[in-house]
Amino acid sequence: MPPYPRFIVDAMLGHVARWLRLLGYDTEYSRSYEDWRILKIAEEEDRVIVTRDLGLFRRARKRGLRAVYVEEPAIEKVLALLSLKFGIRLSFDKHDTRCPVCNGVLRYTTSLVDVAGKVSEAIAVRYREFWICTRCGKVYWQGRHWRNINQVLEVAKVEKAKLEARRRALRGAVVAGRGGSSEGAER
């Protein structure tokens, strides 16, 4: 598991928590967390706050905590932003993933013995790779929805490239505004 960054996600962004967990990032989330608790957990556990609440974002920054304010909740854009700011990977690693439901570490297996009685016979016959949550016991496999997961990650990579290009253009405009050239800033 990537040890850092670790996240805590506010109640408005449950879909982001599930995606970060799928990508292997330790992500705290509960719809019942109040702002004070999110701030406390972030501080005590060195977690990045991901929020749509501007007030929470500002309070976190005042306390010196790492926080990201999400204006556009589309998952591709949020993942791109988090990848740019915190270096999260935008690819699935079958040996490094977490349960989207409970945040437990998923154990990869190809053993039908491990999943016997936990999945239907049709699933056991059709699929060869499974992930079992070490916390809640839920079993996962790459079903039909997997195409959508891959598409989201590909779009997130494109969105990240757009953000990087925008960032470079802004840096160039700042350098040009100071009377320098953008070529000189690269040296």
C-alpha cells in the first residue's frame, strides 16, 4: 500500500473515497463525520482533507493542514487534481488496492478455494482473479463494470495532462509578465 498520501473525504464526496481506496490509498470516510471530527482526524493521522465545503477547506488551511477544495465533483477531474497535487497514481495495481466499502486491504488471490462459498458457481467459473477484503470479507472480481473503471482512469489521465498544460501556460505568462522569457525560465 502506498503509505502516503492518506486521505479523509467529507460526506459530499463518497464516490471519491471509493475511487481512492480502489487505487490503494488509505482513505477515511463516513457520512456522519462532522467538520470538527474531520479536522481532528486529519491532524492526528496526517491525512489530506478532500472537501466540497469551502468553510471546512479554509479552516483546515488556517490550521496548517493539507486540504483540497473540490469545485467540480466529476470523478475524472477530482482524480486528475489529486494526482497533480499529491502524486496519486491513475492506474489500478492488483496487488495494492483497498476495499471501497470499508477501506480494508484487499488480498489478491487466484485460488478458488479462497473464494469457495463466498461467490456463486457462475462467478467462480467465469473469473480467475479475486480480491478478498481482510477486514469485512467482501469478495471482488473484475466484472463487466471493469471497462468503466478503465475508461474513468484514462479520462483522468487526459484531464491531468490538461491541468499540467494549464499550469505550464500560467507559469510562462507569469515569467513573460515579469519581462523575462519563458525559455529563460526553463534553464
